[in-house]
Amino acid sequence: MSDRKPTSFDIAYRAGVSQATVSRALRDSPLVNEETRRRVQEIARELNYKVDKNARNLRSQKTRTVALLLNEDHGTGDSLINPFFLSMVASIISATADRNYDLLVSFQQFSEDWHADYEDANRADGIIFLGYGDYTTYVKKLNHLDEQDAHYITWGPVLPGQPGVSIGCDNYNGGRKAVEHLLSLGRRDIAFVGGIGEGSPEFKSRYEGYCQALNDAGIVVNPALQIDAETSEDAGYQAALQLHERGLRFDAVFGASDLIAIGAMKAVEEAGMTIPDDVAIMGFDDISMAAYTHPPLSTVQQNTKLAGELLVDSLLKLMEGEKLDSFLIPAELIVRGSCGGKR
């Protein structure tokens, strides 16, 4: 007969649940339904399973570690990280170090149960999320975190009724400012390149700001001048080619991200048009390469340094039990050569 002591994984196998569910059931967590709790506890008695009190006490201690989970973005090259987030990651690293916390960095896609893999496993006291892919899928996982009373904060859209606490950029007013500037240069046929569906709420807010600026100027929004695109240079390039192939007049392109705008710049030039004389180009994000395109890219800047600090400080407050509301930080217009002067 084996002398091996039964483990929570043995119980999980017998009960057909996760190890994290076993852990919660054995401490009578209300997050596990009564039937599952009873089944898990009955199996534990059958196996003569004894809870390791020392391990439980260890798990209840603070790790002084924050987990940073990035969305794995296959459209941004071998790094799999959107370059917009790189400077924010640097700010988060600095902010956690300044507050005597360690930082554990991983991709979101490496985990199926974020709470079990980080908080329940005693690897981190809280989680910061950067990026999300399709928002409609992502928000379902955030709802699951709320059900588990997890400590987490997201960088992204701020929407009514969304789960958790989110900090984001004022995308609507950023988009409005961008188009108002293009209008001030005499541009009237302004294309918007970026997805505007429910899965891309930040791009959608930028588009709504775009529409508002056009409406305020008495210009009817032309749906044909909007092309869906994900955040990558190639997507921006292909979308701008579509604009040209449609044979519609456009004298400016507002890319929903800098990567989209940079791709659009290449397509515009290949079509024989000059920037900014024929077509002005505006991006959104102010990634580092935006200042080094030819001509340098005008854009809407998101303050990544401030964002990183706010994400860390807000998460630490949540971990201490403080109640917080989601909020937006303002965006700043950065004018460079890709917009030029008045026509």
C-alpha cells in the first residue's frame, strides 16, 4: 500500500473540478455552490485528507508581488507586445519597485483561470491587465474575476456597468481633438481607419469623437470613409489601399492607432500621393517610432508614464480594501510633419 498522502489535486480529480475550487470548497467559500462544496468535503473525508495549516497560513500572507498580464498581440511582430504598451510596462516596473513590490510579467493567454493561477496560488496579491484582444470575450473573464473577489485593475475602456475598475484614456475627446485639428487645416474628406465594433470599444470611442467633430463642422459623416483595421502596420496599409481602390476622394487619414497610421502612410505614398500636401495623416498613441517616420507622425498622446503609476497605486488601494471608481485621463494632441500646415 502506498504511503503517499492524498493531495488537493487528488480530490480535484475525483470531484471533477479544479484544484482552486477544492481549495475554496474546503474553506467553505461562498464562491463554490453548496452541492460542490459538499461533494468535495465528502471526498476529502473518504481520502482522509488533512489540510496543511502551515501551508494555509503561508497562502494567507502577502507576497508583495503584482502580476502584469499582457495581451499576446500577433500583429505586432516577434515581440507579441503592442509597442504602445512598452513604455507603460517600464512605468509599471518603476512604480512597483518604488513601492517595494516585485513584478511578475506574463501573457494573458498563458492562463485559463487568472485568479487561481496568481492570487489563489499565492504568486501575486493583485493583477494589472494591459490589452485585451476582443473585448466581448475578455469582459467575460473579468466577470469571473469579480465572482472570485479578485484584486485586479485594467487599462482600457471605461464603460457603464463593466466589471472591476478600469483606467483609460479619454478616447472620445482625443479623437475629437485630432479631427478638429485636421479640419482647421482645411481638410474636409477625412477617412477613419480602425475597427468600430463592440469588440474594439476604444477605437469605437475615437470614431465617435471623429464623428462629433465632423458634425460640429457641418460635415455629414461618410460611412464609406471608414475602414476596419486591427492594430498593425499591415492592417493600416491594406485599409488605406482599400480607400484608394474605392476611388473616393480623401485628403486626410485618421488612424485609430499609430501603427495603423504608419501603415497608411506607406500605402498613400505608393499610390503616388504626398504627405502632407495631398493627404494629411494623424495617428493615436504617440509610440516612440511616431517621431521618426518620414514625415514625423502627428498623433494623440496617451500619457503612459502617468498611466503606469496610476495603475499600480490604484491596484494597491484595491488590495487594501479601498473602493475605487473607474476613470479616464486626458489625451494630448501632438502635431508633427504628417499634418503640415493649412491647405
